[in-house]
Amino acid sequence: MHTILGAGGPTANALTKELLKHDPNETIRLVSRRPLKVTGSNVTWQKADLLNYTEVLAAVKGSAVIYMCAGLIYDKAIWQQQWPVIMQNLINATKETRARLIFFDNVYMYGLVKGPMFETTTYNPVSVKGEVRARIATQLMDEVKAGNVQATIARAADFYGTDSMNSFLDMMVLDKYAKNNSTMDR
């Protein structure tokens, strides 16, 4: 079973489609705080608050793979408070279930990078949010290095996909174009 935490967002929606495209009979559990419309007999929904370890553990029981696709309100104080708790809950649930964790992350922890980014690129955050992301990524990868969990971090520079309206391109170009904003004529 594949469990997608943070279901309903653009990454989770794209992932669900890809998993089903790969194998239409794949068993998928979508997890979010708010109810979702579920299509297909092999796709279910379960409510969970990622800040509550008991709910996280119940949501991922029986999973072979756990995908972390959730996001938080774009507020640095909330990130500082909630991301470390969520990551610890994920680590503990992954240890308990022995599932593989795939964490969809951003690139805030790198700061300004001149040239290509690699897995070995040093973290150099230039914002509070970048510092938070560096801390939780290190927290997870330290557990991987210690052999306590199997996990992978997948990173992208922005939100992508037809369900996303949060990327720079969406907000600064496409949204203005859709509203026929005259500043796009320059």
C-alpha cells in the first residue's frame, strides 16, 4: 500500500495520478485533515493531523511506502514550530511500520547557488524557512545514515502541475495574463 500524506495538494494529486497510471490496481491511502473525494475502489481516504503522532501512525499502518507531500501555511513562525514536530512524527512512524518514506521537499535550504545543485550541495540557508528546511532534512537524513529508516528526499524548486496556482510563474505571469492585466503587455 502507498500512503500519501498531505493529499489534496498539487504534488499529492499528481503523485496519485502517476501511481494509478503505473498500476491501476495499486492500493492508495490518501491522508489529509479535510475530507477528499475519492475515486476508485482501491483508493481510500483517512483523516489525520500530522502534528498528532497517534493519528500519523494509524494513517500509515500497513504501508510499504509513505509519501510526505503536505505543506504548511507560508509563515515562518508556524514552520519553526510545526515542521520539527511533523518530521519527528514521520520518523517515528516510519521506524514503527518499517515503510519507506519519500519526502517531497523544496530547495530553500540551499540559499543562493551558483551552478547546478547536487545531493552533495552544502546547505546554506538565507532565510528562516530555509533554516527550518535544512534542520528537518538533516534530522531525517541522520536517521537514514544511522540505519534507522529508509527514506529519500525529492526536491523541486517550485510548485508544478496543472493543479498548482502557487508557483512564481502562476502568480506573476499566468494569473496576470488570465486577468488580462495590462502590465503583461510590456
